[in-house]
Amino acid sequence: MIFKIFKKELKDTIRDRRTMLMMLVIPVLIFPILINVVVNIQTSFADSAEEKVLRIGIIGDTNDYIAHKLSAIPESFGPKKLIPYSGDSLKLYADQKNETIDLIIWYDKNLEEDLASNKKTSIIWGFDKTNLGYSQRAKSYMQIIEAEERFKRYDALGIDEQQLNPFDTIYENTASEQQMLGELAGGFLPYIFIVFGFMGCMYPSIDLFTGEKERGTIETLLTTPVQRWKILVGKMLVIVLSGLMSSISALIGLFFSIQFLDIVPDPSLVAIIASILTPGFIIKLFLLLLPLTIFFAGVMIPISVYTKTFKEAQSIIAPLNIVFILPAAVGLFPGVELNLATACVPILNIVLTTKSLIAGNIDYLLLGISFTVMLILAAIAVFISFRQFGKETNILN
Amino acid sequence: MIKIENLCKEFPLSKEQKKERNTSDKFASAVSNVSFDCNPGEVFSLLGPNGAGKTTILRMLSTVIQPSSGSIEICGIDAIKYPREARSKLGFLTGSTGLYARLNAHEIIDYFASLYNVPHAILKERKSYLFDLLGMNEFAHKRIGKLSTGMKQKVSICRTMIHDPEVVIFDEPTSGLDVITADSIIQLIRDCRDQNKTVLFSSHIMGEVDLLCDRLAIIHQGQLKHHGTMDDFRAQMTGKSLTGEFINIVQS
């Protein structure tokens, strides 16, 4: 009987365009579209920042030391145009404010004399940090000028650079690329589960309970000789399936983006991602995803059963997404790791377990605890759903 | 047959409802001590103005809601103790058409037949009979959302009758329908009586009651105001019309 109800509800849900849009179309397309747009915008900004002829206002004249040094820097470090202000600092700052110049460089009048007498002298670069690439250009120009002057002083003093820099220190990352991927991207993956799993559950849940109440079909169904718990389970299975489908669709979209949209510049990283996605990994992920989605369905069903209209249900359920994302966000903080305590915190345990799964250093005891905690929570949510569905004041408007 | 005795139903009052009604009572009585029976081969009508408690009685009969007290027997089965068994004997046409807009008539009928465990061969036969009787073949493959109110009501009736129930309950079956469709439904109710089924129907329309009913009960404010045969009702008429008599009883 449960399967009969499940089959009919699934057919009904599949024919609902809004649910299909939320369950399949948006999750599959969102990452390829979003990533494509972001990458294109980023590339175009980076290109235009690199190609932009920076207008550099200098406080001195074109025959100054700094002007000479800047002019000597090859165009490969970015094209530039020097504009001298001959000591007119007010105009220099005013022009930068009016954006007629992009960068300003301010230095002491006695700069050349200070350098000649091996003294330290100040140079101030002024830039608007909201403009991408300006500060990097200023730093790269300054590094070249400074290095040249430093080596000149070493030569003058007859000092070998090694005498001043005794250590050649290398800080080596001993974490494997898979571990790094787990740390960096592992937290992102549960977000997909939470956001899309939630979204995928939401519409069928409202449609199959509040919607049926609004349309009067629930009463018809309740007059049949089917036990209420079977009706509940049949409907719940469709909601869970929809949530799972939504998460999986988003994952497929993300995987497609990584494979074909060139968003990961390092091919070895793409190979690692592909190697992580083994059947074993997918099964373990499913083990976590299943109770999470049942939990979502279990939270949404009592609300859908209780509310009288689609709008009312939507206005209560939609903000819950934020409540579920908050513990997931904690999982992204540095130092928060999967242990006995965190494995008992719902949602957070999913984030941390997924991170460990991707990094390949999962502790199976903690995985089991996380799974059990989610399973218990899902069972409680199902029980509450059953209680609410049994109340006659809830099932009839 | 249907037999109800001293049926009562109380609904809990919310804070807002208490304020609206200016009462401190925790419950409101929707049905109070209603008793009647309805026999096979008989059309029994439940009459009453809006909010009289007719739908509440029908919902208790169909076991969708539980009575606060009293007893309900359907075909000899205690419907309070054994609601599933009682429901299997029932065909209940709710006040709204209660159909799934994204499915077509075939799919809906097959679905409900499967919920009543109707064997495939019998389903085929029943479907063919009811589709012909109700003139549903033309639109049986169209999705419900695209059908007119009359077509939807026909599908609803077919859904109610598909498992050939012994007891049929119709809650305002001709409400909002055109004359032709309403007439075909009245004919179907007569057929049910001829097939020795127990038919209980609620209505506002006295003309329909006059045409169809063998016995009737008038409910007002949750209480039984009149219970008897249609002939007795006609005989005791003091006004010129059945509607007038109905109003007299309700207002008395």
C-alpha cells in the first residue's frame, strides 16, 4: 500500500513544474551557470586590470629619481603613464579623488640625497583599494625599485647578500592535495546538501500536505481503508526522494562544472577530485545524506500538516533554511574538527564528516556516531510528523 | 446499513475563537445527541442549513474524524473500533471534488481502486460500466485540471463508486452543477437504491430531496430537529412548499 501511494504521489510531483524546477532544473544548472558567470567576470576584470594603462601622479618631476626608475620598469609589469605634479600636492590628491589619476606616489624632496648617503627615506603610494589590481601594481613597481637600490648598497659596502640572510627557510605543506581539498572544499559540499536538500524537500512537502488540504484531496484519501501512517510514509518517501534528487543534481552540476568549465586551473586537482568520487565515497555520502533528508522531511511535514495555506507553509518553512545553515557554518571555522562531541551535533557532524571523507582521514567510529545521531533525529522528526498527521484539527482546514 | 446513536462531536476552541464567541468554554459542540439509521435499498437525506453539522456527521461516518461520544455502525461494523473495516464498505463523495489536478480520470480511478484492493478484472468491468453510465469516456484521458466542474464531479462520483461499496455517502453531490449533469447524478443515486445500496446524501435543494428520498433527517445547530419518512414529512406540511416546511422546522 505504501508503494501504491508513493507511486501516485511521485507521478503527481513529477508533473508539478514548480517542484521539478526546484528538484532538478535549478540544482543541475545553478553551478554551471553561476561558475561560468563568476569565472568570466573575474577573468574579464583581471584582464582589464592587467591591460589598463595606470595613470601615476608623481609629486616631483619627470626627471626625478623615482620617475626615471618607474619609466625603466618594463611594460610587461603593466602599462603606465607618469604625470608630474611638481610639488603641487593639493592638485595631486584632488585629481586622485576625481579619478583623473589612478595611483599617486609621494616622496621627500631630499630622496636622492638620502639614498646617496645610504639613509632610509619614505615613499608613499596612494591608491583606491576598491579598484582591483592597483595595489598589486604599486607593490610590484616598488619591489623592483627597492631591490635595485638594495643590491647597489650591498655592492658599495662589499657585502654578499648571504651575509645578511643566513637562512634560506622553506615552509613545506606536508598535507596531501586530497587533505587540502577536504579542508578547503569539504565544508562547501555539505552546504550543497543542506541548501538543495532543503529546497528539494520544501515544495513537495507543502504540496503533498498543505496543498492537499487546500484542494480537499486529503479528505478523499482519508476515507479509503488505508492506515494513516502508510499514507504518511508514502508521501514522506516522495519528499525524501525529491530532497536527495535535488542534492545529487546539484552535485552533478558541480562535477560537470569542474570537469568541463575549466574552473580548477590545476589538472592534478581535477584528477584528485575524480579519484575521490569512488563508489565507496558516494555510498558513505549517501549514508549521511539519507538521514539528513529524512530529518528535513520530518521537520517540514508537521509544519505543512499544521498550516492552512501554501503561502503560510512557505513563509514558515523557507526561513528554516537559515537555521540549518548556521551549524553548518560552524564547521567551516578553523580548528573545528570531528570528535566525539562534534559528532553528536546535528548538521555540524554532517559538515565535519564530509570534510573528513573528502580528506580521506575518516574515523569510522565517528562516522557511525554521526549517522546514528542523524538517524535518531530523523526518527524523532518522523514521530512528530505522525502525531501531527493524526490530529483531526490539522488534517482538515 | 448505517446506524448512529447519540452521536456527539465537540471541537476545541482556540483563543481567537473564544474571543469571537465571547466564551470561556474550552470546547464547542458541533453535533449533539444525533441518532438515526439508514437501511439498504433506501435513500436517506440529511438536511440542514450551512453550519448545521451535516458535514461533521458525514466525516464521523467516514471515520475521518472521531466522535466525542456515541456509536456508529456501518454494515454491522463498529466504525469507531474498526475504522478501516468500516471504510472499506463505504464510498464517500466529499463536498469538494477532491481530485488530483495533475492526473487524469483513468489514473485517479485506478489509484483509488488499488487503495480498495479492487482486482484488475473487476476494475476493468466497473470502470467500463461507470464511464459509460456517467459519460466519461470523452474526457477520461484529460488531466483533471483541464475539466469543467461537471466533469470533475462525474470523476469524483466514479471514484466513490469504483469499489462497488455497500454504503454510499454523497455530500451535496449536485452543488454547482448544470441541470443535465445534476440529473445524471440523481439517476445514479436512484440506480444505487435499486442495487440495494444504502445511500445517505446531504443537500440544500428540497426539490432533489423530494425526488429521491425515502426518509430524511433535519439537522440544525448540531441537533436533530426532524427524523422520519418523506411521506410523513409531506403529510405534516403546514406551509405550501417543502422549503417552507423545512424553514418552519429549522426556525421552531
